[in-house]
Amino acid sequence: MDDLDTREWLLTNGLGSFASGTVSDIRTRTYHGWLFASTNPPSGRTLLLSHLEASLEVSGKVVALGTNIWGTGEIAPTGYKLLRSFDVNPVPKWIWGEGEWQLSRQLVMPYGVVESGEECELQDQESQFCHRLLIHYRYEGRETAVLRLRLLIADRDFHHQQTNSLDLQFSQVLGNKQIYLQAMNSGRFGTPWQLRWSQGEYQANAVWYWRYGLPEETQRGLGDREDLHSPGYLTVTLQPGDTVTLEARMGFPAELTDSLTSDTFAEAVEAEQERLSQVFGWEWGEDRSDGEESFHISSSSPLWQQLLKAGDQFIVYRDSIAGPTVIAGYHWFNDWGRDTLIALPGLALVPKRFELAKGLLQTFGRYCRHGLIPNAFPDIDSEPYYNSIDAALWWIETLGLYLEATQDWQFLAEQFPTVQQIYKAYFGGTRYNIQLDATDGLIGWDAPNVALTWMDAVVGGEPMTPRPGKAVEINALWYSALCWLSQWAERLSQMDLGDSVRLEKQGRRYAQQAQQVKASLQKFWNPQLGYLYDTIDLDDRRNAQIRPNAILALSLHHCGFSQKQGQQILDLATYRLLTPYGLRSLDPADPEYIGRYEGNPEKRDRAYHQGTVWTWLIGPFIRAWQRFYPEQPLPFDWQPLLDHFSSDACLGSISEIFDGDPPHRARGAVAQAWSVAEVIRHLRTT
């Protein structure tokens, strides 16, 4: 596989559906396919259309354009050898060619939220969602050619491979230039969908293709074989300059009055470009008012627009809460509360998507229970997961940033009861024995076999970095929250909202508590290292490991550490943790350090927070640097990370993590929300 280009591409539709594959067109992951439809947005992602296996007959010669790797390791056919070019912008486009002919293919996934009653009506049921993919081929050459497209399909959860069995059957019903498809597995009906085309003759020819290999899954120690079903193939005779357009769409829609043409595809691409233009207003370029300065690029530059487009891929609608949320990463993550709140400034505040920011804060605030903000939402009719000590504190911090950007004090008044609920829960105690220590005002927790901070990897029921007791970034968040509360109570007391005297008293009490916590934060100061202890254990022992949580503590809107302390912390973090792609999660000199994130799930989870580089942490590092070294240049070169965004891993996005050891290979999810968001937050427009 050395000569195969396995860099990846990604299309999304705002509902959790996605399409993904590689430049060379080989499928290397369980998550590669052309239509993963989100049956319960943004969840229930189901592979329906894996791909179309293409061959072209021209000048009496049949050329196979596909590329597959099989369980034996054999690569056949080898269509990638005829691949002349690939481009990901504005949509993925391949061009194959030989001699005097060439064939191009483009894919687009239209945005999936539509008005009820439009063309995505399901029979007997209206839907505001539409999950579809458009495929467009164009032939150029001197002679007539025959294009054959064999359907490769599935009906399986996006985490698991499909295996042929007698219990799994696929039905197909042929209509006018369209075919309706549905699986039945052990008596249960699968997800219905259809494929239609602009021209060509379809021939039913049901066969199975067994044991596709998935080498990325082999490396990850997971299932790495896949069987795909083919119900038949489409034959299209093409004159030079001819095109054929196909559409795969979830559901059995009513008879569609529109016909597929080459214009259909172009209009879909144009509609998506127009949607992005309206969302972001490509023309804006005025200075933002958050006072941060960093790398400068033009607001009209392709790089900036591609970054905003990448950020938009994570914004999705969740049906179970009837509101917006953020997919933490592709391919395998769902939405997570902590990730959403950390990513929100970059995804929504910097591009001035204030209604989106407000909606996200409302969504998570509405589900506050026992003073905790959900760490994850389940599907319909289930309780959210509240296994996070910091999500509620991040919610307050992000609410503060939203209010600073918008001055939307009426929204503060609406959300202040939730703010107070969080305060009371942390002050008086809540789940997981999260509670305030009355002696110093700091927040601690103690619960077995769970990990409540962002360092949350668990192997065999054992947290890898459990961090019970008092964690440094949690108490820095608590201090910042108290400062926010003091400011907000004072502001609300000046508004005609009720008992202003009571609000004034509350504001003074919050301010007093903030001062107590600020003084107590000095318990985390390690004078021998010139750094912060990572945790103070329940028995008052200090953990002196050098981790990036100290940088998080310096980066918040309200910071409780001195200028001298901040500079010492940054100096050590720059030397021990900073890489071209983010911060390591542990000092390489630490005996627990693991420099490569690889192997089976257990090995990877053990390495997850023990040295692995996290890109999102570059944002807190920059904010801390600009606070404590405002006159000095940032000791970080953006170019390697921007090169990664443009030409590595997933083209046009940023990976979740990188190896701690050079050359810092990209690992984990190939597109991660908070990674993209923090780059957007600090790349400046001019």
C-alpha cells in the first residue's frame, strides 16, 4: 500500500449523516462509505451505500477504475494507478485518465435540514430531514464509452462491519430510472432507501463480495473484514462531454417530479456554497473585540473560508432535544457537552453565529440536573449522561464569553436560575461526591471507577488518569465561575428584574468566595518546579506530574495566578509539552509517559492522556501566553498545523490527537471539533 494515497475526505449534512473515503478511493476504515444516513439525528448512523464500483469500456478495452484491498492483502483492481488528480474543494473530485480519455467523478452531500412539505416527504409522513448524496460523472474523449457502475450496499451500524449470512437479505424494486432498496435481517426490516439516475440501463444481478480488508482497523486492533452486497449494476453509454448524475437518498419518497440532470449536481454545490456564504458572510473582516492577536490571514482567503467550512461540519441538529448540538469528531464520536462548550467560541462566537451560540447554551442549560450539565445526550426517551465535573463550569465560562461578545443581558436573566442551580450544587454537594471543601473553598470529588475530568479514559473499569480530589483546572474554572457570578449578580441588580438588594448581597458573597478560592489556589503552586500541582489528593498529597491542566488554569477569562507564576508555568510547558501540533498530555520525562498512540483499544486508551498531543490545547496555551507574555511573540509556528489542515490526514480538517514523539503522526478521529475551533479562535483576519 506504499504508493496508495490514503489521506481522507469528509462530507456531512448537518444531521449527523456523512460520506467519507480516501484520495485513492480505497476504503481503509469501517467508517468509509458514501452514505452513512443518520436515522435518528445525529445518531443511528447506518451505512446504506458503500460505493459504486466503476469500469469504463473505451476503444474496445475495459478499464477498472476502482481500488479495493482484500482480506488476503491483495489490491485489486488498481484503478488508483489511472488517477490523474484529486481535489477536495469545493467538493471531492477525482479524474481518471489514460491516453485520449478521462473520466471525472464528484460527490456532494446536500445540507439535510429542509422545510416540512418539501421534496423529502416520506410516504404518509412529513419530515424536516433529508439524507442524500449526489454523484456526478463526466466523460471526455474521442470515442463513445460505456460506463458500468456496480452498486455495493449494506445495512449496518457505522461502528460494525457487515457479514454475509442467510439471515441477511436485500430486496430491490425497480422503478423509472430508480431502484428502491431495503434489507431484512432475521425478520427485521432495515432502513429503506433509493438510488436514481439521470440516464442508463439498470440490470439486477444480485451477488456478494466477500472479505474486503480494512487496514486502518487492523492497526487499531478492531474488526477488519467486510462483506458487501451488490443488487445489480447500471450501464451508461457516454458520448464525449456526456454526464450522468445519480442520487442516493434515505427513505421511500413519494414520486419525485424533478429529474436528475448535470444541472442538479451543479445546483446542489452552488446551494451549499450559498448557504455557507449566508452563514458566515464571507465579506466580514472587521476586527473582533476579544483583544487577542495572533497569526494574520485575510477573511476572504480560501484558507480562512475552508476553516469556517470545516467548523460548520460539526454543527448538527439533535432530534431528541429539538435543538443544535456539536458532533465532537468524525468518524465515530457523537455530541459531548464538554467538547461542545470548549469548541463553542471558535465555532460560533468568532464567526459571529450568535444565535447558534445562544441555542447551544440554551440546549445544555435546559438539561441541567443536580447542578450538572450533560456530558452526552442519548437517543430518545433516555436520561442524559452527567458523568462530568467540569461541563457545568465550562457552561458558565462559555456563557460569560457569549455575554461579553453580545451584551445580551436579557439572556443572562433567563439563564441565571441555571447558573445559581450549578453554584448551589457545587457549594452544597451533588453526584459523584462533588462538593466544596469549607476549609479552603475548593471543589473536590470522590467516586470509584469513574473519570470526571477531560482526562477520562477508562480501561477494564479502571480510570487511567482518575484525578479524584481537587484538580487544578476544575478549581481554576470554579474561581472564574465565581467571578462571573459576582459580576452578573451586580449587573442584574441594576436591571428591573426583582429584588435588587438580594442580588447585590449575592454579588458580594460570590466576590468574597472568589477571593477565598484565589488564595487557596496557591495550594497548587509547586515552588520546586515553578509549576502547578495537577491534583491535590483526598489525603492532601500533591501530584507533581507536568500536565497541560496548569495551562488550562492560566487560560480562563478570570485567572487566579500571578504574573510571575504564569510566566514560570509557561516557560516549563513550552519546554516540556509544546509541539508543532498542540500540547502533550504528559511530560516526556515522566516514567508514565507513552509517546505513541497505537495498538489495540486498550493500548490506545492507556496512551490517550499519558503523553499524546491534543491539538485543542494550543488554544489555552495561546490565551495564557498572551496574558502573561503580551509583548513577546508566540513560541509556536502555525505552519505545520495549517499544512496538516490542508494536506494531511483528513483534507480540510484537523485531527483529534498526535503522537507525543516526533514526527507526531496524526492519530484518533481525523476531524475533531475542538481542534478546528481553537485554530479558528486564534487565526486572525486582517
